[in-house]
Amino acid sequence: MGKVDVIFEPRRSAVLSGSDLPCLADVATINVTRGCAHGCVYCYAQGYSSYPGQGRVVVYSDLAEKVVDEFRRKRKKPTRAYFSPSCDAFQPIDSVLDATFGVMGALLDRGVYVAFLTKGAVPERFLDLFARRPKLVHAQIGLTTLNARIASRIEPGAAAPSARIENIRRLSALGVPVTLRIDPLIPLLTDTDEGLSALFAAARSAGAKGVAMGYLFLRRSMEEPVLTALRAEDAAAGRLTELLDRGMELALFEGGHRVLGLPTDFRRANYERITRIAAGFGLVTHVCGCKNRDVTSDVCRIAGEASHEGMLF
């Protein structure tokens, strides 16, 4: 991804807010920024009315202070917080990392369980922070391929695949539970037997405890940019076009958002196939039920295991 313009603004709304996702309904969900430097071509957040545009990231300048103040004023304290991947907490921007560090530190100091999903590299200072309270941290590392060329095409500003595997290794070594998240899977590009076998072997060796998975879903406005990004991958682009042509509308966030998903039979069959591959490496899989209600009632444990769930209100 090219140059990113960073803009600083005070946060006007509550930081410790709820989510529209059913699996996060009782969890404080935190957005460190608006916009994201990773520039993933498939990112659903590009359809949000608050999205600042490609190449722009709005950093909330007073986030840690607001978190401390909100926590102090709440009668029922949140026990769990999830850092939203729609604006990755580990973007390669110093001010974003500073804001993330301040908020995570404030929450952990107050005994709040911190969960995150990232496609970025986790810096050393965060490892030192997590090492003091590893049982209060849950990590999902987003990675669908070890092929650096493919990864840079679909996630141009994200960390290299090798850096994300290193995230798993270093976090696991601290005692932090880490799940590999293969989402979004793209047919014939990131879901092949060979590619997934290599990825699962690397993740398992690094210490991953399981796999959360989901196939690509798109807002209608994102269909053309994704296909454009894949045009150099002829087989994948052709197969994706075919599947989208017979795809279906899915309701996300309690029906508030309509997106285009791949056919039910395709997703069901391939989740079963991927589950078999993962089992060969001793990895248990979970499908994101929020995005696959026509396939499963499973949950992807995006904010950690149920035993750690804490009510926000």
C-alpha cells in the first residue's frame, strides 16, 4: 500500500461500546481508528459511512484517557474487551500502536480480558505487556496463505505471512492462547489442499491451538475491486465470478447489513474438507456462524473462550 495520511481527532462517542455481531453482543468492542493502513481489498469496513477513504487513517488522540474515565464511571465494569479488526489495532503506524498500547495497558491493569484479531506484526513492547498477564489475553492471527505474493496482492499493507507466523510463535511462547484465522478464504487462491496444509503445518508448529474460518463475503460495492485485484490470478478470478453469479444474499448483524456470499452447498462442503485437513495437523476448526447462519450455529470464538465472557452492561 502507498502513502497513508494520518489524521488525529478526539473520540466523540463511547470507546467501550457494544457490537452488532451476535458473538460480541456482551463484549466491549473497541475501534482504535477509523480506516486502516492494511488496505485489504475485500474489507467490508470500506462500506461504512464513517470510512475516511483509501489511504487515510483517523487516529483517536485521547483513547486511553477516555477508556480510563469510562471504566471509572461504569457501575457494572466490563470484564472483556475486543479490538475490532475493521481498524486493525496493529497497523504499521506509530501513533496507532501508541494508542493501542495505551488502551490495552489500561484495560489489563484493571483486570479486563483483552482479545484481538490482527493481520499486523505485534511489536516487542506488547509482548512484554502481555507476558505479565498472558491469561487475560486472547489472540487470533489472520492469515490465509503463506504465499507472500498473493498476500501482498489482497492485503497490501499487512504484515508478511512470515511475520504473522512469528506472531503465533511469540505469543504462544508467552502462554497466550492463539488461534489461526483463515478468513476470508478465496476459492482456488487461498483454499487449496496444498496451500492450507502448508499453512496449518506452520501454524501448528508455531503453537496455534485451533483454526477459525470463513469464506469471502462482499458488499456489492466491493465485488469489482476484489475481482480487479485478482485478475492476475485467472483461475481464482474466474471461479470467484462463477460462484458469485450463483451466490446468495446473507444477512449480517441481525439483518442490518446485506452482503453477497458464496453458495451454501459450496461453503458447507469446503468447510468440511478444510476441517479434515486441519484435523491431520491436530487443529480443531470453528466456522464463523455470524456470517454462515445457513451452514452452522458454530461460533469462531473471536473474543476468546466462553469461560471468559463478561457482560458489558
